Amino acid sequence: MTLTTRIVVAMVLGIALGSCIKIIHDQSILGTAIDYFLFDLLANGLFDIVGQIFIASLRLVIVPLVFVSLVCGVVSIATTSQIGRITVKTLSLYLLTTAIAITLALCFAILVQPGVGVDMALPQTFEPREAPGLKDVIIGIFPTNPIAAMAEGNMLQIIIFSLFFGVALKGAGEFAMPLQQTFERLNKVILKLVTILIELAPYGVFSLLLTLFATQGIGVIGDLAKYFFLLLLVLILHGFLTYGLFISLVARLNPLIFFNKMKSVALFAFSTSSSSATMPVTLQAVRDKLGVNSSVSSFTVPLGATINMDGTAIMQGVATVFISQAFNIDISFTGYLMVILTATLASIGTAGVPGVGLIMLAMVLEQVGLPVEGIALIIGVDRLLDMTRTAVNVCGDAMVSCLVGKSENEFNSEIFYSKN
Ligand code: ASP
């Protein structure tokens, strides 16, 4: 079986068994002893432990992977002006695709009106998190202490430090050559580690989904069906249509091959709900399956996993309209423009871990004067949607990587069109 098939089988089994355990638990069908064994010891015990260890192992490789592969990538780039060009292109494309995503979300939500007729009882409490000011955010990107940045896993700071370090390493010339080679060797070892972890994915995916579906069934969709399925539709449309168009019209590549090669990455993102935990897998696929040279992919992928969240922006757009309709508060046209702007910023600020997009939604709601308590309305179905939007988030990173790689001649079409 290929890896993708094994992951799919693990997903189906995890969802099916998890759902069975939930039914048995909810209806106390088999008595307390068996229920205790299935629900507490297996779903919430053993498989939860395996799932959490799997996520921890993925996160474990992120910092060394980003640092080492980005330094190697920068060293292999011809000039510093090329680094500047790659940065500008990547950031512009990330912003553009996110703005398209949120506009699409707003259009559909205004048309379908998912929140009209929702019986709105004001939920009791929801504590919004204070959003940091723009000035602090910009200053905060630049590290004062690289070790602290790595210890905290502050991705943007790590990226900046790695860029500087890579430029300096290249600039140091002949004398620093042995260090360059050491980085290349380290890179090989870390990539081997990633490959080993990917091989273990089916077990991790099975455990994660079993625990999730044993504790949270799909019954929670209930009243929120219109919101849920509309959001799903926009996510799918953006993932296939927008990305497909960019891949075929701008990169001039076959989108079917792109989607086919992204299958296992998307499944990974779906199961972990974390673009950051999926990042090692995305990086490997973008380089080894899609053919984007590491000089570009080692920069675009970690950056994308940190700031590019199209799926999250879509959720924030649909959720804002939904909440405004549920509370019967009209957002004017300028209000919608504000949503596009703030949701783009909010998605940039969203960390690539489960559920953070919903927390950042508070910033969008506050900006357009909607009650932040509205978040409590949709929180119940968010975990399931988070899985899909994370898959869209990582596909967006890969798509932009292809575009930038292609435009910089840092792209290997043979790898893209090969069968691997
Ligand atoms: N789970 C998402 C991600 O990791 C972020 C979010 O929307 O909550 O990409």
C-alpha cells in the first residue's frame, strides 16, 4: 500500500471506531466496565497518548528543520537580491491569495445568509484575547536572542535569524566552507528523521481521529448545518478552483498533478489540524514531489505555515457574516472592506495549531463592532471545520511555493511530472 492509502485507511478506521465508542459511551449500551475500558482507557487514554506523542514528535523537528534547511537554502541562492525578490514575491502572493479567499467567503456568505433565522440566545462568557498592536508585531519579528527564539519556537524570528545567518555564511567564503558542508550534512539527517516520522503517520492519524470522534461526534453540527456546509463549500472551492487556476494559468503546470501530489499532505493537515505540525511533511512534498528547489521551498513553506492561512481567513469571513446575521447587526459595505483587511491580518497572526483561528476571529469582530460572544455560537463545530481549513492552509503554501519557484527558475519540472 502507498503511504496515502495507508493514511486513508487509518483515517477511516479511526473515525469509524471513534464514532462507535462515542455511541456506546453516550447511550451506555455495554455497561460501565466496558465503557470505562473503551472510553477512558482506550480513547481518552492509550490512543490520546499515542496521538499527542505523534504531534509532539512532528513539532520536535520543526525548529532544527527550519533553521538548517533555510540556512542551506540561502547559501545555495545566487545573490542577496534574489533573496529579496523571493521574499517580496512570496509575501505578495500570500497576501493576494488570502484576500481572494476572504472575498470569496464574504460573497458566498452574503448570498446564502447562513445566520438568518438563527435563534440567538446570548451566550454567557467568552474571553477575547487582547490583540497586539501592529507596531509591536513588526518589531517582534526581529529576534534579539536566537536561542530564545528557538526555545520558544517563534517561527518568524527563526526565519529572520536563519536568513541573516545564511547570508553571512555564504559571505564568509572559502574559510567557512566546512561549516556549509556541516549544515548540508545536518540537513540530510533531519530530512531522514522527517521521513521516519512520515512512515509512522498512519498510527498517529488513527489515534488522533479515534480520540477526536470518540469525544466529539458529528451530531454537534445540528442547528449550524447551514454555516457548516457553506464554510465547507467555500473551502473546497478555494482549494480546488482558486489554487487550480493559479497553478494552471500562472505557473503553467497541470493542476491535477499538483492536487494528486498534495494528497497525503492534505490528509496529514486534516488529521492534525495544525499547519505547523504538518510543516515538515509539506516541505518534503513541495521539494521532493512538486520539484520546488530547496532554495525557495525552505523559505516559502515555513513562512507559509506561519503566516499564510487562507482557510482560516475563509472561516473568519463566513463566521463574521453569520454572527452579524444571527445578532441582526448590519455591517455596511465599508464594514465588509474592514473585514477583508482585518481577517487578512488576523489570519497572518494565527498560529498554525488547532483552534487558534477562532480566537483570532475576536479581532475581526471587534473591528467591525460585532459582539465577541458570537464566537461561542460556532465553537461547537469548529474542530471539524478546523481540519478542513488546515488542509486548505497547507495547500496554499505549496501552491505559492510552486509559483515562486517557477518564476525564479528554481523549479524542476521533471520532478513535478514524475510518478513519485
Ligand atoms: N488550525 C489552523 C492551522 O493550523 C489554524 C486555525 O485556523 O485555527 O492552520
